[in-house]
Amino acid sequence: MWNMKKKIKSNHIDLSSKLIVKEKPKSPVSEQYRTIRTNIEFSMVDKDLKTIICTSANPSEGKSTTITNLATTFAQQNKKVLFVDADLRKPTAHRRFQLGNQVGLTSVLTKRLNLEEAISLTNVENLWLLPSGPIPPNPAELLGSKSMRELIEEAAEAFDLIVFDAPPVLAVTDAQILGNICDGALLVVKSNSTEKEELQKAKDLLDKANVNIIGAILNGIEQEETNYYYYYGK
């Protein structure tokens, strides 16, 4: 049994201003994130959704901010949540959470560390972080490896939910590979940015990889104080 409290003293994290569900829990945006969480929970009624990836068609569409806030809302329900930065090409979670990136996911996949040694407890209760670790020469191969499946199996025994921040679908194949071995995927779409053709192509690529798309999140709507809106379902 893991001692998941042992890293609290040395790894408190000063979260960025983009973690709105923690900093402004009563804001309209925070309420939208809780609505997303509720819709995901409804989708869990008849399905075992313990591993979820979050991706987008293109870079800079808000997927990292979205999955960070969603992970926090689940942790606020007293669920043990592991946030994994699975973007092994352009990782950002270590900067968002103000941590180093000397070790992480790639360290575990290459057997240099075990999972417990590579994770850190954030200052959000019940939320742990596994950063990407050193950038490898073969990201897609690592994400589709036997070691990745073993990591997921081990994490599933220790955590209630594992969420992955995955690279954009149209840029590389990583999201398709990882999505195929996870229970579900969320697709983030940026208003007035993501082209309809790009979104359709991203969905088609995920479908061809047998990825279970559980919903799409429309991000960046200019509507008074609310700039996140959730559309659930395919």
C-alpha cells in the first residue's frame, strides 16, 4: 500500500492563476467545470471510466487548462486523482504546477524509477502529478508500450481516476495511441479558432483508433463572465 502522504512537505505546489476552480470556486467558469464533471460522472454509470485523456485538434486550444481544472474538481470530491502529462514532445504540466521535470512518466516507462517515486502531491488535496519527465526520442513507442499498460494497471489500483494531458490529434499520433488503451477521451474545441474540417478530421482519426470519445468541450466563448461551455456526447 502506497504511503501517498509522504511527499506533502517537500512538494507543495503554487498553482497558476489558470486553476480557477481552486482560486474562484464560486465563479461561473468554475460552475461550468463542475457541470462537465457531473456529465462525465453520468457517463460512468454503466461504464468503467477510470482513465481519461484530454486532447484537441490543434495546439493552443485550451486542453491543458481544461484537464487541470477538471482533475481538480474530481479531487474536490474526495477522489484520489492522478494527473499525467502525456505530452512527451512539448510538456507543460511541470511549469503549470511549478515543478521540475527531471523525472516523470518517461522515467517510469524506461524503468528508471517506479511510479510512486515519480509522482508528487500537489497543494490540491487528493491531486497528484506525474510530469512527463525527460523528452524521449520515441514518444509514440513509449506511449504504446507494454510498460505504459503496466503503469496504468498499477495506477488504477492506487487512484480513483487517472487523467492524461495528451498532444493534439492532428499534430502527432500520440493521442490516438494513448486513447486506444484508456477508457475515454475528451476533445477540446476552441470557439472561433478550431475549423470544422479540423475537428471532423480529429474525430475521424480517434474513431479509427477505436478511441471512446465521451464528449467535447467548447472553450473560449465570449459570453459575459463565462468562457467555457460543455457539450456532452458525440
